[in-house]
Amino acid sequence: MQLSSPHLPNSDIECVKLKGEGFPEAETDPVIQISSIVMLQSVPADLPGLSETDTNAATACVAKARKKRLSGGLERPLCRVLFALKECASIAGSVVLWFDDEKEMLAKWAEFVRQVDPDFLSGYNCVNFDLNYLITRAATLKVVGFNRLSKLKSLESKIRDSSFSSRALGTHEGKDIATEGRIQFDLLELVRRDYKLKSYSLNFVSFEFLKEQKEDVHYNMIGDLFRGCPSSRRRIGVYCLKDAYLPLRLLKELLFLYNYVEMSRVTGTPLNFLLTRGQQIKVTAQLLRKCKELNYVVPVVKRTGGDNSVQYEGATVLEPRKGFYDKPIATLDFASLYPSIMIAHNICYSTLVASSAAHTMNNPDDVTVTTTSPPHKFVKKHIRRGVLPMIVEELIAARKAARKEMAAAKDEMTRQVLNGRQLALKISANSVYGYTGTTVGMNSAFLQETQTPARKTRTDASARF
């Protein structure tokens, strides 16, 4: 049930504009510092501190922790390493490696990543900015082998433009950088997906969830500090290390790792799909997995982009009766309303009676006829159990079991894992209903079939009470 001990390295870079004003550009402006903080999900209690000044000592420490894989929390860094251009004064609790040549610094950082061999690459805006900038800068300086950052050492990490669009998240333009074997956890994108905030700056998000903020160094000060002395460059280093540490704190505080790993387990969807794609892929993966188990063949549907003009009548919304009430008012809610309706009426792609055969199935004991226009017929479960109702039933039952186990859990890590699992199961069960309303590639009439009995159920309930 517990997670293994994945490496969670978090990196941040600082770069400076050499001439003029504006934002640094990788083709002309140097990377002056790179901070990397490596954590394990489980940190050995007897792990020694780091005071050595070479990367071999740091990576040896990582290897020792990986072998032990002791249980515990994500409480303290395994190692803090700062790669600095020009001499930098030492920083307590960190390994400071400084170089006179930027090209050598970049090569050493890439070597460090390969030695540590992380399972994840994380940061705050780490894909669209940090990793993108590093690879572009290394290409400009012709750093040999820098972009071999995946676990498959023969493959190079290349930058591609990407575009993602969904109704829930809108359209987002970004970068796609393949690092096979290493999952990219960009905390900026994860927070944007799950939380509605006034600002998504690292400073604002850190204060919102951690009540902690970045070091007090404004970007306009970095150029002067860099051109100063080792002590002034130390101040940049402290700032850079803090920017690498805060996202790791957020990763733990917001339980992103637990929740996404459990969602992957529940839905059978690869982690990188969960992090880069929308909601439909999770239900599609479950549908394919269940159909394989049942020996069903799923047709290949050409993606056409959908019809955004398709609309459905929404759920019944009862207007409140305003006023002062001197007696308690009972608030009632349906447990898994839409999933329960799909189960009760056996609504599924696999139970829909084709229009060509509808006239042959008129026995009300065998089919459910909808009141929509046009009407549709679904065979009842004694004829054939629907795939989607089976998936939803299993998800609801598994969630009940997970919540029961969570209540009996004796340690915090197990509770966190089980909480991530029950949330994933809840979201997955509710997502099945929304999935049936997609206008891209699937039969979008199903949303209407579920809404109709839902409205009737709510209306009947409100009439009774």
C-alpha cells in the first residue's frame, strides 16, 4: 500500500540579462546558478549530513538512502546542491560547487542528474522555463551530451511546442520535453489545475498553503549581486535554494504525489498522461481495461474535434425559499446520484439498442425506454450488464473499502496514501458520467439519458419533503 522511495529532485535556475533590460534569453544570457534539492519519499533516520564539496559525495548519499528505503515522511532534504558560476561563499547544510566556466557548470549539473538517476524531475514552471532554458543554453554553448537527461541514456531530450485544450482548463500553450523514465512534476501546472487562486506566483502560492515566502531578493538585484563578491553571490544561492525547496514543500502539503499515483493505479492511466492530458483519458483507460477483461472489441473512433453547439438540459435547480426559520432545516443529498442512475438503468454504450434493431425489442421487462427526443432503448442487466455500470459499481465499492481502511490506519503515510486512493475513486466514479457527454469521438446522447432520470429523482424527492 505504501509508496516506494522515489527520488524527488527539485531544481531551480537563476539567469541574468547581460545587456539592456527585459527577460533573459537563453541564446545570449548565461545561467548563473542551478540549485538541486533531492529528497526521498522515505528518508533514513541515520542519514549523514553533507559537508563535502563534490557531487560524488552527494550521489553516494542518495544511493545509500535508496538501498535502505525505510518508512517515514518527506520531512527533510537528502541533499542540497548549488552549482554556481563564479566563486560563491559556502552555505550551511548545502554543497556549493562553483565554476569559472558556464559550459563546465552545465555539464556537471547534467552529470549530477544522471548520477542521482531520479524518478521525477520537479520544479515550479520547470518545464516551460527552467528545463527549456537549460537545454537551449547548453545547445548554444555546444555542451556535449547535456540533453541526455532521460533514463534511456541513448535518447536526447528535445524541445517541442505543445498545445492543450479542454473545457475545464481552457487552452494552454507550452513546451513538451521528453525525459523517458523520469516523470515531470511541474508544481505550477498542478496548482493551476486543482486550485483557483488570485495569483499563481511561487511567492503567493507558498504563502497561501505554507504561510512561508521566498527569500527577499528582487530580480532587479540579481545582476548586481552576481557581479559583486563571493558573499553577494551566496545571497543569490540562498534565494535559489529556497526556490527549489518551496515546491517540494508544496508537493508534500498538497499531497500531489499520493493523489496522482493513486489516480494512476485506480484508472490504469500512465502518470505522464494524467499530468499532461484532460479528464477523458482516465475514463477511456478504464473502459479499455474493462473491455479487455470482458473480451470486448472497442472500435477505433476518428477524432473530429466535436460539436460545441450540442447542448443539453441541465439538472433541476430548486430556488430557495428565503426567510427566517426558527426550526432546523434538513439538507438532503443523494449519494453518488449520477453513478447510481447509470447503474440502476444500465446505461452504457454496450447496452444501447441500435436503431435498426429497436423495433424487435419492445418487452418492457427487457429494455428501458428513455423519455428523451428521440427516445433510446437500453437492455436491462439480465440481458447484458453494461460496461460503464460495472466500472462505476467497482469504483464505489473500492472507495468504501479504502475509507474503511483509512479509518483503521495506524500511521500517517498509510492514511495519506489511502486518502489519495479514496479521492481518486470518488473523482473517477463521477467522471464516468461527464465522459458520456463528450462531443469528441463518443456517443454524446448518453449525458441526456442520465440527466432525465436525475431530474425526475430530484423532483420526486423535493415533492416528498
